[in-house]
Amino acid sequence: MSEEASDADRFLALVTAAQGKDVGLTSIQAGLLVAAELGIARDSRAFARKLGIAHSLVLRELNVLVEREGLLQIVKRDLRTMRVHYMLPPRDEV
């Protein structure tokens, strides 16, 4: 098995695990969270390109995550390209 296939399998397993923890997450939403956590993609266009899905779908799902309990945080928007840079919100230190 190639390293790329292994990385893809790991990513998909983490997406499935995220959905198992929160059944309200779509696969794209869970993928955005996992990608942000692993540093795979930190902007909407990169995520869409790497997964081969429409950028408009990614933007819609990204906005849901931002509005829903602040699961993701928007860092910057590029109005010309519609690219949205995002990150996980800082975790509260205990």
C-alpha cells in the first residue's frame, strides 16, 4: 500500500470517527474539521481541490460549522477568489 493511500485511509477513518462523535456532521463538515486539525488544508479552495468537490459546497458547509457553536473560525476572506481561510478555534486551557 502506498503512503498516499495510507494517508487517505487515515483521513477517512478520522472523518468517520468525527461523525461518530457528532451525528449532525455531514461528511464534508467532518472533513473540514479533520483537515484543519491535521493541517491538511487551511482554506476552502485547497480543501475543495484536494477532495475533488465543488468549492461552493465547501463554502456552504464551512459557514454551517462557523455558525454552529463556533466549530471553525474564519481567519480571512479573499473576496476576489471567494477563498476562505479557517482554523480550529483556540481550546480553553484548564
